[in-house]
Amino acid sequence: MLIRCEGERSARLRLIEAEQRHSNIHNNVHGGVTLALIDVAMFATIYAVLGADAAGSVTLDLQNQFIGAGRIGEPLDVVSEVMQETRRLVFLRGTVEQGDHLVASFMGTLRKPSVR
């Protein structure tokens, strides 16, 4: 996987190639793989965009809408944007894309680790 910042508040995480092991019985990217990739991308985004160590953070909320099937054999990108940061929470939204094809959209909330 690769990550890069896109603007001041956004990042793109790329699964270099969706492989057969990521497929469902219809030979598309399994929804569970897509959700796991979104979760990883949210943590990578707070690290890349905010410079915050995501270790110890937890996902509080993840709302997802599947829009189209992900294709095997192609890169799968999660583009996520930090919408708001508070002392304890980070609110994000984004999309899952394959080129011009939209696979999913999402909104999520991460809780930062407790300061000790």
C-alpha cells in the first residue's frame, strides 16, 4: 500500500493491485476488504495530514455506502479528507475509487489516544 497527501486536508491510500485473494464469489473485491481498506486509510490519513501518531486511536464510527463493484487486477484507492479535528476526535469522509469508477463513499470518526 502507498499513501500520499493530496492538498492540506486529504490523503490517498492505494492498494497497488486488488488480487484474487481479495475477491468474493462474484469475482469482485469483497466488501469486507473494502471496509478494512477504508479503516486503514482513516488512520493513515490522520498520520499523513495531521502528523499525529495514530497508535492507540480507535474507530468509533464508520458509515459506508457501496456504490459499485471493485474490480480485481486494478489498483484500489481510498481518498479521505479530515473534516474536523477536536481535542479527542477526528471526523473524516471519503471515497473508494478505481480510476473514474466509484466503488464506495464513507464517513468515519476516530478517537485519539488518551494522553498519559
